[in-house]
Amino acid sequence: MWTAALGGALALVIATQTVQTRACDPQSTPSPSPAPSPAPAPSPTPAPTPGPAAEVFTTADGVRFRAESIVTNLVVPWSMSFAPDGRLFVTERPGRVRIIDAAIRQSEVALTLDDVFAQSEAGLLGMALDPEFSQNRWVYLYYTARVGSGAVNRLVRYREAGTRLGERAVLLDNVPAAGIHDGGRVRFGPDGLIYITAGDAANTRLPQDLSSLAGKILRINRDGTTPRGNPFSGPIYSYGHRNPQGMDWHPVTGDLWASEHGNTGNDEINVIDAGANYGWPTIEGSAQMSGMRTPLMTYSPAIAPSGASFYRGTLFPRFANNLFVATLRGNHLLRLIPEGTNRRVASQERLLDGRFGRLRDVTVGPDGALYVLTNNQDGRGSLTSGDDRILRLVPVT
Ligand SMILES: [Ca+2]
């Protein structure tokens, strides 16, 4: 079980790794082999109390929490998922999957992709674990693959055994890719189907073209086939997107909320309905047009919203059903408080504002804590010692 003591132990896990060069230049980003260096023995009895680096924050409604840095020196981490046994799976954009095991206080590289197109915003992006992971050990990855002189995005499935990923199967292939706007988030919906955010691959003709998978939110079965209930004949679930990178379902209403990068500002939070058109590039931001959806929230200047999760735990009662969004350029964790079960936001605030730099993903752990990934090595950030890291937010009484 994930406890405060074990969380504290994880701070030691990857601390011996070398900080890598920035990922903006793929030529200078060799595989950062997490050298099994003659590491010092892990601290046998990690203190359950945070070190002096843990900083206390207070929300507008008086919730006090501290941010503990539990894992450091990751290389452009992009997505994280907890397994039912408490292990934390993390992708790194250059092409690695790490499994962080709290019980044995160890991080292992479970997979290194050898055909990843890791340039600019592209590379190994989203990940999801099967809802029945305890039985089937399936791990789903979305990544940009080098194909000939070009690249495509694809969804692949692996089976985890002994902290290694094998038995690869390609479930969805040839989603248009580019150095930018690859979307990349993968999540299972409450309907048990796989949802994927696909960016416009830097081609504004594609989001309104229903013959292309670019600029869409996609929905497929676990075996890669098209669900019977999809609005069109293929994987497309919604269209007219520019570069959506975060999504989660409201715990009460079941509505799918998604974050999307706009063009020079005009970042969006939308509620996604099957078959709906979200406007890009015809309209953006708060603009309106018949037959197209206007976002719930828009942000100019850009905050660059990425991973998003509704709060479902009990550790922070005041956060129930709030949506948390990791922002890159915004350098904060955005908290949106929905207006009950309406498709409206009652209030919002910026947490961790400017304190940890760029943030890529946020999820709720089995312990009810919020876990946040930094993204300061992605070529656009300012590195501080220990980047990139996983932050754990826990209440302070
Ligand atoms: Ca839009």
C-alpha cells in the first residue's frame, strides 16, 4: 500500500541518476540509461515526515497542502498511471516506460521503444492501464513512431510481466503525426472503451476532415476495433480539435471534459459529446458558429493545458469533483470547480503558481493524494536541480 513513508522513500529512488540534456534537441538526447550505478544503499527507514523542501500552500477556500517531491531526475515524463497494486507507471517522451514500485523502493525501466520519433513535441506520450489490469496486465501506449522518412502516431498494447513489457500488439496505426500537435492522451472511459486525443499534426485542413484521424478525439475497443456506438463509421468520437491533451469524466455526470491547446492563446476546456464539432480551425476560443461547440472556458494568453483529472479521493474532501489541469506555459495546476452537475465552471484558481515550472500531467493516487508531473526538460522550460519530478500533494492540518 502507498503510504506517506513509502512516498518519502521514493525521493531516493532515482536520485542517483544523471540529469539529462534538454529534450528540445533530439540529436543531443541519447537514451539516458538510468545507470544502475554503484548506488548508495537506499535509506532503510525513510522518515514519514517531509524534508525541509516540502512547501505548504493554501487554496482560496482554505485547504492547506504540501507538495513533496517524491521522484526526481525523470526525463520529460508525460503520463502516469497507478496500477491496482500501487505501482506507478510513468512514460518518458524519449521512449521509456518506468515502473516505480513503492514496496521495494525501486524504479525500473520496463520498456525502451526503439522506433520512437522523439522530436519537439513528439515521442512516447500517453499511457493507460487496462481496467482489468490485475487479471490481464495490459498496458496501452500512444507514441510517435519513425516510419521511413516520416512519422505516424499509433496505439500499442503490451503485457507486463516481471516489470518488463512484452507481447506487443499494434491496435491503431497511421494517425497523422508531426513534430508538433500530436495530442497524445489515452484514457479508459467509464464505458470501458479507450479514448485518445489526436492533434491536428500541424495541418489545419485535417480537423474538419472526417476521413482523417488528426484533430480528433478517438474512441476504440480494447482490441483496436471500432465500437458499435461510435458516431461515425470509424474511431472518430469528436472533431474540430487543434491539440487536445487532457481528458477525464465528471464523477457524477459522466460528462467528458477535455483540455486543448489553442492558437496563440485561446486555450480551451470543453465538454465533449459524441459526434460534435469543436470548431478548429473555423472558430477558436470563445467564438461561436452554428453547428460548432464553444468551450466552457478559454484562456488568453496561453496557459498550455495538458493532463487533467477529476478529484475522486477522500483525502481532500473540498476537492470532490473538482477538475485539476496541469499547465505547461501557465506553470500552475489549474483547479476548476464545476457548478454542481451543470456544464459550467463556478470558480477557478491557480495552485503551485510558478513554483515548479511546467506541469504535464496530474492524477489521483490510491491514497487520495494528487500526483503531478513536471515537464521542465521538454525543451521549453527552465531546469532546476532534480527536474523532472513527481510531486505528491497531501493535506496539512
Ligand atoms: Ca475549439
